[in-house]
Amino acid sequence: MVIVLLLGSFTTVFSETLLNNGLPTIMREVHVDEMTVQWLSTGYMLVAGITMPLAAFLIKSVRLKILFTSTMTIFLTGTVIAMLAPNFLLLLLGRLIEGIAVGVNMPLIPSALSLIYPMERRGTVMGLAGIIVNLGPALGPTVSGIIVDYYSWRMLFIILVPITAIIIFATQFCVKNVVETSANDLDTISVIAATLGLGMLLYGLGRIGQTGRIGIATIILLIAGALVTAFFVRRQLQLEHPLLEMKIYQAPSFRLGALLALINTSSLMATELMLPLFNQNVLRVTPMVSGFMLIPSAVVMAVMSPLAGRIYDVVGIKKVALIGMGVGLLFTIPMIFYRPQTGPGTVVIMYALRSGALQLAYSPVMV
């Protein structure tokens, strides 16, 4: 069961960055600019972020086998649409549908694993899960770089179809219901508020990246999103059965852990999107070479994730998080000064060391 769950999680998060090295090729073939094509990754994560609040309700209300089968079927549907897309809009639609599955699976898998294994083994287990969560996005650009050098970008979706179908089939025999479910009423107002609030905030931030400036429309979006999100939070505190249990943020340790997870994940995801573009458009290397440049970081993260979990079980979260975040910061600073003259070897080494350090901090924080 754990293998099937982790394989499904790996497949969905792997697709997060699978297009990154293929974005320049897609730009040329569908005739869009760099700011437009990046929505294939940004929009994917935007939908995943909007869906996550609803995931808490689904996890409590729907049996694990049914929920996991449904999310993987949604993911397969989006993948097929993107694979067959004749234009950019349908390609983006397929990616957005894929993002729905990721928004549910990302909190679903850790929740299931935490119930399967006892507390004393949770650090190690989350470390293993961290391999999936972070190795998938780390390997995505590498695989895409190799594929788009020899095949069409559609092959990036074609390879996902049989894998996802096998996971759906295996789920019917291997996955059991380990998450306790109960009948819960879905608060429609909370769903609408979460969707609108997070949607406006994330889209507003995306516009800043797209236009390179903060215009009046963007400011209005951000303010409106913040107000609706504040309403959502206040409503959760008043409901007897909230969509999301916000009272947990009253615990200082949880607030700190959530903040560290936000910083850590943002640091990893942003670099995984930007570095392939830098490699190909600034350093002028091929997609395949760009993919190979990211392999060391994926290997380091794979090794560091279970190691971080074991260290957490022994020394606790504070020391591990401080060391990981501190070292990660040190190796991030040189990236500010990257230029066209920067050697590919420097990029590879710095990125691998930075990824390993952030992975060291990530797994314990997620526990």
C-alpha cells in the first residue's frame, strides 16, 4: 500500500517540473512568450494551492481508496488533454486539471503515512516520503531535458499515461482505508472564500512575475484576496466543524514550522523553474545538457531525505532546521551573481549543495 501511495505521489509531483526544460521548445512551437509559457508551471501550482483547503474535508469524508483513485483519475484526464492539446489554451487546461490532483494528494499521502506508522518512526517515514515529494520535482527538469532533445514535448505527457493507469489499477488491490472517515457537512461559503481568496492572491503574485511591475489591477487583486482570505480564516475559527482547523496556528511551534515549510518549498520550487530557463537562454546549453546539470542535486536530495529523517528522530527539529536553512542560505547568495560567463560546473555544484541543505531542513519541518 505504501509503495502504491508513494508512487502515485511521486508521479503527480514529478509532473510539477516535468515541463521546465521543455518550456523553451513549447514557446517556439505554440508561439507564446516566456511570461505566458511559465503559466504551465505557475498555473499548475496555483490550482494545487487553491485545492488544498478542500483536501482536508475530503480526507476526513472520503475513504482512502476512493479518494486516491479519484485524484489519480483526474490527473490522468488532465494528462491526456495536455498530450492531445492542439493549442496553448488546451495545454494549459490539461495542466490545471493535473494541479487539482496534486492539491489533494500532497496532504493526503503524509496524512495516511502518519497513521500507518507509530510516532517513534515518523521522522524516518517522513524522510522517505520527502524523497518522493522533493525528488520528483528535482528529476522533472532532468527527464524533460533528455526527452525534448530527441522527441516532441508531447512525450512528456505520453510517458505519464501508462504509469498513472497502472497506479489506478494497483490501487484497487493494494490500498486499504487507514484514515478514519466520518459524515461531515461541507461549508460551501468556506470553499468559495478559500477559492476566491487564495486564487486572487496567487494570481496577483503571478501577475507581478509576468509583468515585472505592480500595477493598480494587481494591487486590487492582492488586497481583495487578502480580505477574502481573512474572512475565510475568521469563519473557520467560528465554525464547529471548519473546513480547515485554523486554531492549530495558535501553537507557536506549528506557526514556525509552517513558515519554514513555506520558505523552504518556495526556495526549491522557484529554482527548479528558473534554472532550466537560465541554463538554456543565458548559458546557451541544450535541453539535454541542462537536464544533466540538475542530476547531482536530485541525487543529493535523495540521499539527504532519509538521512534527515533519521537525524530528526535523534536530535529533534531545531538543530536540523537551523543547520539546513543556514547552509541553504549560504549557497543561495552566490546565485544572485550568476551571469552569462558563469561556468556550468559552478551552477551544478552550488545548486546541488543548496538543494541538499534545504532538503535537510525540509523533511523534519514536515513532521
